Amino acid sequence: MFITTYHYITDPRDAYALHGPAIPEFLAQVDSFSQEYDIKDITQISGQQDSSRDCIALSFDDGTFHHYRMFPELRKRNIIASFFPIACVFDGIVPITIQTHIVLSKLAPEVIAAKIEREYPSIVKRIAHEDGIPRKRRLSPLKAMYDEVFAANIKVVIADFPVAEKELVIQPLFWEAIDGTVDDFIKTFFMQPEQLKEMHEAGMIIGAHSYAHTSLKSLSYEEQKKDIAKSKDIIEGIIKSKISAFSYPFGYYDQNTLTIMRELGFRYGVLFNHQPLGPEPDNLLLSAYDYRDIRQHKKL
Ligand SMILES: [Zn+2]
């Protein structure tokens, strides 16, 4: 019984290809899941421990256009999956985490690290516990674990950056990395509101993935509540229906996050932490694998 989370699905036609399976690889994985497991949705997966076959649920984070492109394929296979778009995109804002992925895919890690180290030495020291972003020592064994050590460390440092400084360091690099305007980028890279609504109407589960894709545990209770509530309002406004599922950005949360989840009426929380679901999982902390962890899972 497990959940697998996809972020990006790549296609050679795309202007911006981030790490992820190519479409044929993705479809082959989904088909092999269909043969080996019962594919459930996240609202059905807990409490399935008595089932004769192992269960799996598919979840998609960040609301990219690629997910919408795979939607007809999922329908064809009668699969209900969960989709967690980042709400600020619908306000015309590209989340810093996506800006960072684009920057990392287009510019050399040394160029990015040099700028961060030069402009924010004390922040780097606080996060990395040394001068500079480590080139060889992995800062966080479970974060960005499939990236090269240096690129993974840059992601970890940026993820833990104070919000205001993060924008200042990444935005100029992002503008340099994209062709055209930010609006053009949003139209190319992300799912559009009418597409989200269409998927909801076809029975897919639509949840929230925060407003700004910040590390929630780095925010105060009030800041978290404002961010999460805003994302819920925006997504519900688009699909014209209440939502009850949430995916924690970066798999980060704290006790305040869980309190807010209950206060706002969320019933399911997907936690991207590369772990299998326990025998009696807490519905607000449903552990999820990365799609690449599955090969490892099979070997175990
Ligand atoms: Zn995300």
C-alpha cells in the first residue's frame, strides 16, 4: 500500500524540461502498476490493508501542464489520481521553487551558488553550517535525493532561505533563464484554470499545495494559516467545489500545519517523504514515494 508522487513528466516538445520520466516511461510505469496493484485514490487507500492485492495511489504535485496532458491517458485506464496545483500561479505568480528549478535546469550550479554565497554568506552559513554550499557532502539525505549532491544542496539551501531574500536572489536569474514574459511562461508551463475544472468534473481529486510553495514549517502559525486558506479559496473558486486534500510543499510541516489542516477542514494530507504508508496511516500524514523510489521498493 503506497502513494507515488510525480512532479514533472518530460516531453522533447517542451521548452522547459525538468527532471521527470518521459511520457512513454510514465505510461509504462502506470501500466505496470495496473497489472500489479489495485490503483485507488488517496481517499480510499488507507484502510485497505485487508485487500488481497497491494494498493497504490497516484498523486501529482505542482499543477504543471504535463499533468493535464496525461489526464486523457489516466481516464482511458479508469484511474482516479490526485492533483495538487500551486495556487499563486492562478494569480500570475511563478512560485520561487519553480523559478529555482528553471534556473537550475538552464544555468550552471556554480553560477547560482556563487551569487547566493556572495550576497548572503550568513544565511548560507546558518543553513549549511559552513562557509559556502557544500559540493560533496549532502545536506539532507532525503531532499532532492536524485539530484547531484551540489544541485541538491542548492535546492535545500534555497528551500530554507527566508522568503524575502529568496525572491531577491532567484528572480533575476529566472528572468534571465526564460524566453518571453512571465505570463508566457505560466501559459506554457502550468495547467490553466479551465483545465483544472475539467479534470475535477471528470472525477479527478483536486487538492491544494499551498499558495506560494514555501516551506510551511518556516512560517508562523498565522502565516501558515493565511497561505493555506488562500490556496484553498483559490482552488475551490476555480473548481466550484470544496476540497479536502492537501500536499505539503517539500514534505515539510509542523504541529501548527496539522492544527490548521483540521481547522480548515482538510481530511487528507500527502507527505512527500520517500516512505511507504504504515499499516494504519494518519490520513493527514499519508507518506508518498517519488516515482523513482518504486524500483527500490520492488527490490525490498
Ligand atoms: Zn511541490
